Amino acid sequence: MEFKRSDFPEEFLFGAATSSYQIEGHQFGGAGATHWDSFAATPGNVVRAETGALACDHFHRYENDYRLMASAGFDAYRFSTSWARVLPEGRGTPNPEGLDYYDRIVDSMLENGLKPCATLYHWELPQPLADLGGWRNRDIAKWFADFTEVIMGRIGDRMYSVAPINEPWCVAWLSHFLGHHAPGMRDIRATARAMHHVLLAHGSAIQAMRALGMSNLGGVFNLEWATPVDDSPAAQEAAELYDGYYNRFFLGGVFKGEYPKNVMAGLGAHMPDNYQDDFATITAPLDWCGLNYYTRKVIAPNSDPWPSHEEVPGPLPKTQMGWEIYPDGLYNFLKRTQAEYTGDLPLFVTENGMANADVLVDGQVSDLARIDYLNQHVAAAKRAMDESVPLKGYMFWSLLDNYEWALGYEKRFGLVHVDFETLARTPKMSYEALKIALTS
């Protein structure tokens, strides 16, 4: 790596991130059905109809995974909790096995010197709640707050930090407008409601955790830089709209209590009645803000119905996902988020990494492309820090190769290679390079 720990302030946190459904093995421990199980069981939705039933079997192998993190010199572990593991019906009676499991893994994190950084929800909604409308149903905010009280009532005393919902754009737009993730809808009215209700649930969970006496609570937002395809006014307007519904809608709702006008021109007619009254909850004060950043998109206008634009291939090198490698976007977002939304609030890069076509050869994975990607993005973040952005930590995605949602087990984001037949873990060259950077 072209950076080392001593390049950063002493209190700066380096960590790695995962999510429950992607690594745990959802078939274990009495977990209930999720809308991802249903989505994956529908032909055509997921590569080879793969599911998170076994995933990386982290449910049984977590101690070894945390030892790998400790050995690499990581300070923190960003993990998520499974709503359906804790409350199989989404509401009602908790599952003792699920609560015991999270108790055990948090204790194991601490034993390995890792600060537990929890995300309450990373996309696996209990199916019984999906049957009631899921994120389209305003009641989900209360259901989510109740889940928050149950899980944080059990493990909240040992959390370093907590965020309610990972990547609101994916929960709402990607899943209800584009249909690429569960529940696989393509409905503008469902999208408008989901976008608002996910923020209402976020604020309700923050309030629930404050009532439990918890602190160091934040929000995690996925951001994509929008570049117009050319200098035309139409392309500029298209890119601004993409930026509006992808980035500014969620940051604006949480930190300003308002939604962008260009987005509301399309979604306004479909929003819940009196939605503005919910901003008092949505803007519940936060202690930090997390940014998940991977790529940019080049946006061109078209003649389709609103939002009347499309993504076009850009000229930059691309990852295994086909995503352009654009580290300046991370710098831009750190600067803009501080200037326009968060001010002096601590910022964290809560996810950054790349999918690469990694191959295990003679016991090694030579993922030099990932090392280069991380070097470029850490340098971009450091540049923002040098210009007074209050960045306090950096979480790499992901610790392990895992279940990559609709792409199944095909795309590999991990610092550690997983053989999905034997489940053997093999640290990649990127892991070893980070280990040297963080421990030397």
C-alpha cells in the first residue's frame, strides 16, 4: 500500500465491513423468511437463483473471521443485524437463538480488539412485513423502531457506533423503481413512498436508541457522482436529477428536512399525504455521517418518461462490476457533504472497495487491481482530510467474498477469498498489503 497508519491521526479508525445476509448463512439459528428469499426463488432475479442460505457460514465461523481482522490490524468491524433472525415474523416474539448469536459475536469482536459498528438493516426485510406492503407501508417506521429496541436492548451496551439503515437509495429506488433488488418492483408510487418511509424509519430508530441512552449514532448513505455526458443544458439537467434522487434526496431529508425540488417534480404527486410533518422525526440529530462510495455514472438525457435519462458507458478503467474507477468522486463527496450538509460532524467512509475477477492460484490471490483501487481512494480521502474535512475512519468493503445479492456469488469484493464449495478462507494480496500498512 502507498499509505500507512502513521499517515493518519492516532484516533483514526480503519475497519472492514460486511452484512448479515451476505455472510452469515440465513438457514441457521431459527431465522425467519425474508423478501430476499422470495426474490431469489423467482426465476430470472438472481444469478443461478443463488441465495444467502449458507453464504460464508459466518454463523459458525465468526471467531476465525475476527481473528483474521485482528491479525490485519483493523480497529473496527462494521456488521449488520438481521431483522428476521431476531424477529422471525418481523414483529412479536423475539427468537432467543438470534439474540444469543448477536450476543456471542459482539463479545468475540471485543475479545479480538474490534470496535463493534452495527448497522440495523442491510436489505433483508422479514417476509411477513413485506406481505403487509414493506417499505410502502408507513407502519414500517414503528415496526423498525420496535426491532431496534429489541436488538439494541440486548447488544446496545457494547456498541461503538450504530446506524439504522444501509444505503437508503438501494432500499427504495433500486428495489422499487428499477426492480433490481427485492421486492423487485418497478412502480413510481411505491418508490416515492419507500424513499420517504425509509427515512422515517431511520429517524424513528435514532429516537428509539436515544431513549435507550445510546450515543454515537449516525446515518449511512451510498453516493454516486453524476457526470453529464456532454456540455449541453439537457445533459446537465439530467445529471443534476440523477444527483438529486440518488444523493441529495436522502442527505437533504436527514440534514435539512427537505427534498430536492427537481426530484419532487417527478415524485411529489406520489408522496404520502402530509409527508412534510415527518421531517421532525427524520432530522433526529446524528453524531456522525457515513459515506459509501464506489463509482460515478455518466448520464445522458433521453425521451423516456421521467426521469428521462440513462446511464452511458464512461471512458475510465472499470471494475468487475463494470463500474468506472473514479477516486475524485470520493474527494468531491467528502468536501460537498461537509460544506452543504454536515459541517463539523465527523464523517466516515463506511464502504469502499471493488469487485475483481480474483482467482486462487497455488494458495494465493494476486489482486493487484484492488490494491491500486484502494490506494487511489485512500489518497483521495486523505486529500480531503488535508483540506480540513473531519474524516475519522475508513471501512473497506468487504472483509470476505460473499453473496452479492442479485449477482449471486459471481462478483468478489473481499480482502479474503472464500471458496464457496469448501468455505475455506484465503487472505488475498490486498489483505496482506493492508496488514503491513496497518501494523507497521
